Amino acid sequence: MQNRQTNQVFNLDKFPNFEKDIDLKQRAWIEVKGKAIEKNVRQLRSKLIKNCQFMAVVKADGYGHDAKVVSEYAIKGGASELGVATLKEGIKLRSFGVKKPILILGNLYTKRDLIISFKNDLMPTISTLRECLVCNNIGKHFGMKFSLHLKVDTGMSRLGFESNKFVQQFEKIKSFENISIKGIYSHLSSADEDKAIDSQSITQLQRLKFNKLLKQINVDSRNQIKIHLANSAGMLLSKDFHFHMVRVGLSMYGYSPLAKIDKNLLLKPALSLKVKVAFIRTIDEGVSVSYGGKFVSSRKTKLAVLSIGYADGVPRNLSGKINVIYKNKFYPQVGSITMDQMMVDITDSNEIKVGSTMLLLGSDGDKTISPLEWARKSNTIPWEILCSFKNRLPKVQVD
Ligand SMILES: *Cc1c(COP(=O)(O)O)cnc(C)c1O
């Protein structure tokens, strides 16, 4: 037989779409249920005070879910605004055809970035008088008003005007003719730590401070300025945090940030993480598995090699601590999680084959593995788990 010549048999130039032609479910992938997002938004909105609006926070590619899908279904569920972290994320949403108001939650400080924001109809978050002046000049240059939100710091010590100077600076800002203040907001630092008494009082103090400032600058609904303070946790803690709008991320994706769970709130996780079995081998008793040989088999063991690793966003420090689901049954992951693969003990299964699909996150039958569990086991927070998933994992919408 002749040797195959790669360039003859599989000339990639002839397959300009070869990446698209590879099955999205070839290795490991994220499945997203848009309808779950829509339902969660509807349900969360039903808990809001009258006329309170819902901003869907879709930063970090919609918390790893795909910002395009999330935005579409959040809007179907009644979200009236969207929140992103960066200029690029905002421009991307506009390129998808999103028409709703978009607030950039991060800070833009160069004239160039503020112009780009203006031209793409994105609202920046403004934390200084200088940025306000730049926006006013941009508005003047284009003969228009530049829409933006002002942020005031009430205890997070991140972005925002200093609270003790805000009232005075607001007087100046009010006189700027080429800006339109669409919102005034602040951010809670500790609302999700609802078990700790300290953090509860921090959260209440932030609310009181915010209310006091609002009273001093004398804005109310007639000014058409939206007042907002709550993230998911703040929104769920109490209606006192609702004001004119809430900015909701985590709970819209189906996870409550609070330890104390409201029994009437049935959030539905929108994401599943699935992976193919790429190889199966059987090892004898007393054989070590993966880097460092930290796992040694205590019996003859059948191993499935799964095509997913820490380069896909599975935290390496979950090694040996998680299960994987196949047909409503748990199988333990064993040995160190490697960059691109991990091993699972499937000795007890006769069904799992090369090419079978196993479930790392999500539900199958009565078995569920949640990012909340991964977060606890890897000593981090669910937000970090969700936005660690890398581009290498295709996102597939399943409804
Ligand atoms: C990310 C973010 C939110 C959403 O927070 P969740 O806890 O995910 O609901 C709200 N506001 C700001 C300013 C944020 O950066």
C-alpha cells in the first residue's frame, strides 16, 4: 500500500469551514437551555416591587453560558436592560442586534473608549467629575446628549464617586447640558454572605448610606433617573433593595447566592457540562493513575478517560473530589485532573463505551451536580466556576 500523503488526502485549504464541520459535541461542551433563563427571569421579576425593572447581567459571556443566547432569552423573560463589564462585551451585544439599553459596569476612562461607547449606544458607568466632563464634551461635539449612569461608593471601595463628595459634585454634574443621567447606582459588598451577622449589618449600612445620599441630591422618579443597588443577593434579601431596577446575574442562571434558600423560589440551572469518553482501559490492583500517582487502584479497575481538563476550566484542585454522572448513576473521578483529560472509575458499569457522553454538571434523573458543589469543594465561589469555562468548550443551545 502507498503511504498517504496528507496534503493530498486532507488538504485543509479545500475545507475552509473545517472547524465548523467538526462536531460541536466531539469532545466536551456546554449545553445551555435558553428557556430556563427566560423562566428564571420571569420568576425573579415576579418577586420585585411594582414597576421595578430587571437588568440582566451578561458579562463574561453570560457567566460562561453564551451572552447571545442569554440576552435573547432574558429579554423574552422581561429583562429591560443588559449589563456587561467591558466595552467589547457591549459592542458584541450590539452586533448581535440587541436593542435594549446596555450599561457597562466596568470603568472607561479614556476619551477614545468613551467615544466608542457613545457611538455604539452603550452607557458607561461614571465615577469622577473628569469623566463626566469628557462625556459632556463628546455629547457637545456630536450635538447630542451622552447617556450614562453615575456610580457612588457606599462601602465596596471599588468604583464610584466618594460618598462624602458626591452631593457637591452632583450639583455641578446637573448643569452639564450634553449628558443625560439615566441612572445612579451603588454596589453591595456582602449581601451574599447572609449567614454572617457582620455582613448583614454591612449591607444594611450600605443601603442607609445610599438612601441618605439620594435624599440629599433630591432625585425621585420624576427625574427619570433610575436608582439601583441590588445584585442577585440584594434582590433576594429584601424588597428594601429593589428601588427602580435590580442588576441580576447569578440567580438568573439558576443558582441562589444565598445560604438561606427561599422555598418558593424554584430556579432552574440553565447550564450542563458534558464530555465524551475518549478511551477506556483496565488496570490491575496497585496501579497508579495520572500525574504524581496520587491515586492507586485498590482493585482491578476500569477507567474511562474523559476529554476535558483544567485547560477547559475544570479546577485542578477538584482532583479526586468530584463525581461524573452516566444514566442516573455517579462515578468517581480519580487521580489528578490534567490539562486536557481526566480519569473516572467506571468499574461498575458495563454500558459506558468509548464515545459515550458523561455529565459533569447538570441533572440526569434524580442525580444533580451543581457548580455550587464544585465551588464549595474547590474553595471558591460559583461565579468563578461559571466564568472559568474556556473558549475551547463549544456552547450549544438545546432548546
Ligand atoms: C456582576 C455584577 C452584578 C451581578 O451580580 P450577581 O451577584 O451575579 O447577581 C451586579 N452589579 C454589578 C456592578 C456587577 O458587577
